[in-house]
Amino acid sequence: MTRIERTPAEVIEFAKENDIQMVDLMLTDVPGTTQHVTLPVAEMDEKLFAEGTGFDGSSIRGFQTIDESDMLLVPDPNTAALDPILEIPTLSLICNVRDPISGGNYPRDPRYVAQKAEEHLKSTGIGDVSNWGPELEFFVFDTARFNQTANSGYYHVDSDEGIWNTGDETMLDGITLNNAHRPRHKEGYFPASPVDTMTDMRSEMVLKMANYGIDVEKHHHEVATAGQAEIDFIFDSLTTTADNVMNYKYVVKNVAREYGKIATFMPKPIYGDNGTGMHTHQSIWKDGEPLFAGDGYAGISQTLKYYIGGLLKHSPTLLAFAAPTTNSYRRLVPGFEAPVNLVYSARNRSAACRIPMYFANPAAKRVEYRCPDPSANPYLAFSAMLMAGLDGIQNKIDPGDPLEADIYHLPEEELAKIKHVPASLDEALDALESDNDFLQVGGVFTIDLIEEWLDYKRSRELDQIKLAPHPLEFSLYFDA
């Protein structure tokens, strides 16, 4: 879907026509969480769209220190939408962050990074638009509890759909009840009701996503037991798709809450079953023509082959943004369900890069990068992928031969030749530290943002994980 272009005056008129009372200004912090501030509608005039409103940037994760904390939120009129969650009529607007001293966009603003990536693509002359179609998976639980103290640490999630609940007993008027229809481990893909209990809830999510102009293709139960789901929406340009991802997550979490449940995009919340991914379809177009269709392997062009070469070469770095949590690497484990093999293939889902073969239409030709997960900040992850692909095209990086075999049945000597994604967030961050020049081309990623990302992930996440005992360690080692 092409985003509707609106002037500030048109947005103000739209608010009047829809009896809007409040205006919600949204931004995304560096780790990738939506933040917001709400204004009475009387505060929304054309000056707001030109000059913005002030806020304390030092309180936003990954933004500037307290000595340079004054920043501006400048709403993008093209993102105006009726909030489908709040009871009081509210207009939602996604904002860019501006530095009030320099007057320019703030280099650590993730949305600005995405906009720069799109401009850089145009400046190369390779193409004028990149299209993005992420497949976000998520879990919906009935309860989620977790805590870490000096002398205890635990998590507990549960869903009535969980296969482990087939033996539970519920008493009603002296009768033992258990509905029993539950998806078995790794058998949750596409079951109908009564096994899939969440169809209406997902449908409501879809209807509310429409408020943001998100065009949904389909929704369904995913492979895992315990309420794993996926809602797929139509591709769009990079920044618009990243905006859609943030609105998608907002809707999913809040509709689940309306149903008395909890939605999470955590990559691996369930032990022994499939994790949650964000397979990301991507393509480049120029003058309305797709550049990735050709007469090569699986109907791809040499341009796409080089693009894949860039993705595979820089994957260790890319995963610092695209699989950015320690939990991401509970999913990215060789021999299990996740695509950890740095190869490309048509149809083979064990490859990091897959060429979908559903349709012969040249406009449908694309690469699906299967390593990312939805804990990623989409503005940074998509931008990094685009920069890697462009590096592949500009430097003619050959990805080698495609992999056609079932990787899980390859001989050991053949398997040993295949490179894997990083095994931990530690490794991915080390890769980002040593291989980031391609990200800085055209000023898309600044070294300041890269260093902030490295420091934030290492000091606020990795160090805490390294110091905390794991519950499973008590089972393994308490009797030592």
C-alpha cells in the first residue's frame, strides 16, 4: 500500500471531521520500543508540524546524555491515523526527533536512519525504492510471571492452548473438565478451531491494523503450541514498513490485553518448541521495474545474486541489529528449526536466504532473509540489511552456489563447509565492532550510534545475563 500524502492542514481538518480530542505523538527508542506523549487536540496546529514539541531526550533509552537532553518531536503528517485502542478519540502521529540546537534530525533517531538508508539507495543509482515484507510471529499467553532477585530467579508462562495442559483438571459443579483440543509441540501450523482458539482475536487485530493503513494478507496459528501466531501484511517501502511494524506490535499487544491475555514478541519464550522469527522479504525497484527478477538460478537476476552475497557476507554484523537479544540465540541453534546456515536456496527453509517460488511474476521475485526476529528495531534492522545488500551489489560479492540438499541429512564433511550465523549476541556484537564500514557509507549509520548500540547491549544486557544464575543450572549443578 502506498501511504496517503497529507499536508498538516489536511491532518488538522481530518481531526476536526473525526471529533478528535487528543493527539498521540509516537517515537521509537534505540532498542526498538514505542514511546509516546499525548497533547490536547487544541495544541495541534501547523506550527507543531514545522517546529515540533519539546521533550527530555535523556530519559529515552539510547538517546543523549543529560547535558544535551533537550530535543524536539516533529510529527510526520503522512502517518496520521485514528488510534483503534484508546477510548477517547485520539489521533496517532509518528514523529522524527530533531536537535533544537543544530536544527537537524537527530542521528540516533532510528526512524531518521531508515530515511537516510532510503535516500542512500537513490543516490547510488541502483534503484529508487526498496520494498519490505516482514513476517512477524508472536505468542499470546494467558499469564506471564518472571523475576530476578539476589536469591531467586524464575519465569512462568502459560496458555490454555499449551499441550502440557491436557492433563489439568478443572472442577465445575463436581464434574472434572478439560477441553483437551490443543496443538502438540511443533504441530500448531494451520489447525482449525477448536484447536486454534484465537481466530477471532487475530481477526480483531487485523481489523484494527486497518486504522493505520496496514493491508493484511492473512493470519493463522503458527507451529508452536501455546498460542503462537502470525499476521502477514502487504509489503511497502522501508520507512513505511518499519512504521507499520511498530503499529502492528502496538495493536497486537493491546488487543491481547483486551482479551485478558498477554502478547510477546520475545524470540524464544517456550522451551522445546519453535521460536518466534521475523522472516524479512526484500527487493529493489527502479522506475517501476523490479530489479531482482532475471534468467538465473530460480529466476533471479545477477543484481539479486550480489545482494544476497552482501547479506551472507555481513550476516554476523546484521544480526547485532536483526537478532539483537541474548534470547534470540536460543532460537538460532544449529540442528533445530531456525535458519542458521549462511547459504541461499530456492524453497529450502534451512537457508538464511531463501528465494520464494510461489509465483512466477517478476514483480514477486525477492529474497527472504530468515535470520531476524521481531525483538529487532525495524528501522535499524531493515536499514542494515539494505546497506549490506547494496554493498554486495556495488562490490559484486558472489554468494557461491545455492544449496539444494536437505541440510539436516548432509554428510559431516559437507556440513563442515557451511558457515553459520553467530552463536551468541556476544559474537554478533564483536562482528559489528569489526565490520561496520558498509553501514557508515552515505552517513546512514553514524559511528556514534554504532558505539552507543554496542555499549548499551554489552553493559545493560550482556553483563546482567552473565552475572545471573540460570534456573537450569540448579538442575545441572546443585548436587556438585
